[in-house]
Amino acid sequence: MIARSLLLVLLCAPVTALCDQLDTAKSAFWKGDFSVAADGYRRAVNAQGRVPDLWFNLGTSEAYAGRYGYSIHAFEQTLALNPDDTGARHNLETVRAAIIDRALKSAKAEKLILPGDDDVGTGLLNQISPQTLHIVFALAWLGLFGLLWLARVVTQPSRRTAATFGALLLGLTAFGSGGLLVSRAYLVDNASVGIVVTDRATAHRGPGTRYPRQAIIASGVKVRLGGADRGWRQATLPNGLGAWIKSADVLPIEPQ
């Protein structure tokens, strides 16, 4: 598990209370009192929630405290704020593997949904940055119009055929990148996702325990969130099943 020290001066300059919280959390962590450290870092992210390093240290403290669901949520929030954080990605994979190992060792007869690398099915869309898609989309359209113009002005049949074929390929590229942009906007950028933080959370068909149980979910599973109703959240599980989970069992990931 990778640990990280914070630049306390930058964070503490405006707020003395925050500085005290970070000092206490850092001291508790190195003393091995990981629950106290996690509580301190959680108070810090409540005050400065847009600082990736705070979320990183919270995730590390929660992992050592054995609260894996909260650790996964913190590392996912770190990556939402800083997608290039390789340390957070490494720790996320380490904690996810620990959850799966613990679940397999204590397996029961009931089916348990375990966390995966792409629980909400957006792996490809997350691998390609929006900036790259915009550049490919623009260049493909420019190239398409350029080759269509060339196909009209050239006189040699072979060159005209080559220009037409190239325009066809660039047209497919333009439509493909445009489709990925639209899909990313709907499924990633504007989607609301959350992490199940309670170990063995129960999913029901409706917002309440009176509805039939649909699944048991391990901590760390990422779900797509829908509406809310009296302390329950609608969610789409990794297997595509629609269900309701207690709001206390799932924490949303705030977008960048």
C-alpha cells in the first residue's frame, strides 16, 4: 500500500483548524491508529473536498483500518479529481483484491456481487480522454471534406477512387468519434455513480425491506445511481439489474 505525505503548509495557511486536523490525522496514522487517522482525514475532505491528496490519505487510512468500502470510495474520488494518479490506482487495485480475497474466504451459499475493474461498463470510454476524441473528431471532418474536394477536382480515376475511399474511412472515423463523445457525455460525464461502502449490503426490488431481496453486494462495488426515496437509492448493479440500496450503504463520487 502506497502512503503519501501532504504539503500541509499549502492546505493549512487559510484555516488553522484544518491544519490541526491534518496534524492529528498524520500523527495517528504513523502511530498505527488508523481509525482515528481516517476520521481526521474525513473531516479534512469535508472542509477541502477538491484536494486529491486528502482523499488519497483518507483512502490509505481507511484501508489500514479495514474499512475497505470507504477506502475504495476515497481512491475512486481521488481518481475522479486526478485521473493520472498512479498511486491511487495502485492502491485501488490492492484494496479491491483484498475485498475479493476476504469475500472468497468467508463465502456463503448466497450469491455475492464482487467489485470489478469496470462495474458500470464504461472502461473504453474512460480510457480515451475527451480532448483526444475532440481532436480526432475535428481532424476527421476536415480530412473528409478535403478528400471529397480532391475527389471532385482530380481527373485520374485511380486517384479519384483513392480519395473517395479515404473520405469514406475518415467519415466512419468522424461518426465513430462523435458517437463516443455522445456516449461519454451520457454514460460518464453526466452520470451519477457511487461506491457501496457497507460490507454485504442488501439490494431490494423497491425502496424498503418489505420488497423482495435481489442481491447481496460486497463493499467496493461501483453502481450507477438513480433517484432517491425515503432513505433508499435506486441503483443499477454491475450485472445490469435495477435495484434499491439503503442510502447509508452507498456514497456518491463527485465529478471533477
